[in-house]
Amino acid sequence: MRKKIALFFGGRSLESDISVITAMQVLSNIDKSQYKVEPVYMYEGDFYVKDVDKLDSFSAFNPIEHSKAILYKGEFYTVKRNSFVKYFKPDAAFICCHGGEGESGILQAVLEYNGIPHTSPSVLASACGMDKALSKQLFDGMLLNTLPHEVVSKEEFERDSERAIQRLESFLTYPLIVKPSCQGSSIGITVAENREQLDFALQVACRFDTKIIVEHKLTDFVEVNCAAFRDGERIVLSETEQPLTLNDFLTFDDKYMSNGKMGGGGHVIPADIGTLDLIVKANTERIYRELDLNGVIRVDYLVDKVRNKVYINEINTVPGSMAFYLFEPLGIDFAALISKLIENAVNYQSLHRTPSAFKTDVLSKFKGGAKMSK
């Protein structure tokens, strides 16, 4: 019997449109002889369902053309004539959300509370991966190389921009790169060569987040990515990728708009970084294992060509297109990757399920008004 898969995408995120593309790619490549897919679109805090497989069904999204769904005790219900009607009970959830509550751990928490296995890292790991500033703290704690960086809040900057900039300049040297801490797809990122540009860059970043990360920008470097997923007890590492760009950093247009396709800016696989390729892969495997991750993730690095040094930049817990193309050189096509992610999600949850109850007689012995000892 085919497993029923809830395919999640959308959400309150600036990357919502990108998630639609990823979801349609998964829907086109999933093995339909093994899985029955039900698309679940997240819009303004609600779930919407409809048997669709076209991009134009979601751009622009019209809620009237879809059915609002409720998730209750692991099953989806639709509302008809003021009554709940059973829609389907998923065996697993395939998460294609980029950013927002679909990647930050919120959706993962809802699914785990409902006992639905999913293809993303845990609630905690998703939340940490979403927050670039928090991720940097984790990487520093693991003694991995990170670039010098500081965090500034939107409140601090708007309260006294001059003082905030002075603090940043006392710890960091130009050029700097300014990023919203919890945004992806290079949204809101700006390079600053001087104080005036830093002021502008912080204003831009504050439009997209309440926490901003400012770090030293390398001047002679290459960006390198490496993906990984769990296959039973084994962690499968992808080939490394060197995205190509003519800009100071990989921009939104580089990632999605070049040649009218995702990743259209071009790339070199494997990355042209010599033996540093081994360090990138070793760090990716260590991060995946020590953070007890699940699903497919992509770790992004900056390779300093002058010092021959690898810096970890960030981790993506739901990479665009599920980073499927990085596994193709290993003989793993998109359909096989999807199947492995779903089967591992089911196995991972069964292995990590915590006891649902701890039986005691404490309530029968507790008397009203009595004080509990700490």
C-alpha cells in the first residue's frame, strides 16, 4: 500500500515563492508507485489543500480556490457546511518550506506533537539552523572556523545608530557584510566598505529582521557548499559545489533568477579547492552527526584562497531543490533521494520517540493547600 505523504510548502516567509518551486520539483520526481502525495500549502497561518501540481495555482494564491484544512490528532480535516470532514492521515510529512515558521521549528513542533514523522531536523536543530547568530555560537563552541562577527539588535541600532556603529567598528574591520540573522536566499544582505555604507546596510537589514549579524568580509575567497542526509546509521555526503557569481557574494538573483531557473548562475562540481575539499566534507559530517540532524541539509562555507583556510558560513536545514543535484554525481537521483528522506524520517522518529507517560501516584497523594518541596 502506498504511503500517504503531506507535502508542506509556503508559509509566512520572504522565501515562500521559492518553496513552491521546490515542492513542485518534489511532486514531479517522487515515486508515485510508492507514495500518494497531498500538497499542503501554508498561507497566513492556515493550511490549504487541493490536488494540484502547477506553479500557477499558487501565484498569486487565491484561498477561495483551495480548501482550508485542520490538523487534529495526526489527521487532516476539511470544513464543509460547518462540519469537519476527514481528508487524510499522513504517514509522513515532506517539508519544502524555506524560512518562516516552516523552517524555524514551528511546523516541526506541530508535526511532532501530532506524531507525524517529517523530513527536517528536530525542533531545536531547525531553530538553531534558522538563526545565523545562534549558529555561529554553536560553531564557535565546536571550535570550527568562523569569521569575526558581532550581533546588533534592531532596537539598539534605532535607539542610537551612532553608538551601535562605533561598537561594531571597535571590534570589526572593513569591509563588512551585514545580514538579517533569520533570513535566507541572501535577502537583505549588503556589503559595507565604510561607516556611511554600514549605516545604510544596517537600515536595510533592519527591514527584514530584529537581529542583525555583522561580520568581516573576505576579499579573496570562493563560496563552497556541501550537503548531507542520513541513510540509516550512515551519513551520506554530497559532492562539493562552487556557485559562480560576478558579485561580491551570491545574491538572490544569482540563486534563482539567472537563466530563469533555480541555481541558474552556474556552478562547479566538485568545487575547485584542492585538498580543502576534504576539510569541507569532514566538517559537514561532523556538524550533521554532533547536532543530531535529520533530513537533507546544506552547509555553506567560505574558502580563503590567500590563507588556504575554510570558514563555515551557515547551515540550511531545508535547502533549495533539496540540493538533489549535489547527490547526482554519487548515483543518487532526485527520486531516490526523496524516497530515502521519507523512509529515514519514519525510522528516525521511531528511534527518537520519547516515553509518552511516566506513571506515578503523586496526584493521589497530593492534598489541596499542601506545599510542594523543590
